[in-house]
Amino acid sequence: MKNTKTLTGECLCGKVSWEMSGPFEFFGMCQCSRCRKVTGAAFAPNLFVKPEQFIWHSGKDNRGEYLMASPNTFGNAFCKTCGSRVPRNTARGWVLTPLGSSMELPGIEPTLVCPEDHTDWFTGMESLIKSKK
């Protein structure tokens, strides 16, 4: 049975907030060079939800967005006040939500994304994810 919980999230200053309702289908832990640059961390934990599972509570108009030039589909959305990552629509029709902005767990296991594009100083993510299963 899929988890049908509801998760909430907000940026650091609280001006942008949202809600996501399960069941959740994809929780990606990406360690590609782009995700590392946009987060400043070894990986980016992102929950992908369908648009009908997502609701803005506040601050939708307080978002900035950076999209790479075509043919890339990579981008970043952020709060214009505090700079925190916030949800954005993807080119494939999903809403990408930065899971670190939610205080709850999604109830599904993460999938490692882009294991071939990782940094030499952090290579243990794949074994960490597999050891939990």
C-alpha cells in the first residue's frame, strides 16, 4: 500500500510555503554536478509529485527561477527573500520539491540519481541507500 500522507514545506524565511499529498512515487537523491552546485551539498533530496498533488500556501509570486538554455532541462527555483530552494515545475510535467524544506519523511525509500556523476570526496551514497533496504 502506498503512503498517502501529506507533507508541508517552506523556505527559510517562511514567505514561500506549500503542501504535497501522497501517494508519493519518486524520491530522488541526486549527486550530479548540477545538483551539488545548486544545493552546495553532496546531493539533493528531491520529491517529485504530480501537479494535482501539490498546493501553494503562500509566496508563489515570491519565487525566482533559473532555467538552463535548451536542450537542458535543469533549473532551480528559489525564494526571492531568503534564497532557499523552493518547488518548480519540471519539463516532464512533475513538480520538483526540495525535500529538505519539509520536516516530515515521505514514507518511500530514496532512489539514487546520477551515480556516475559524483564527487570524489563523497562516494558512499549508493551503499548507504542500499544498506537501508
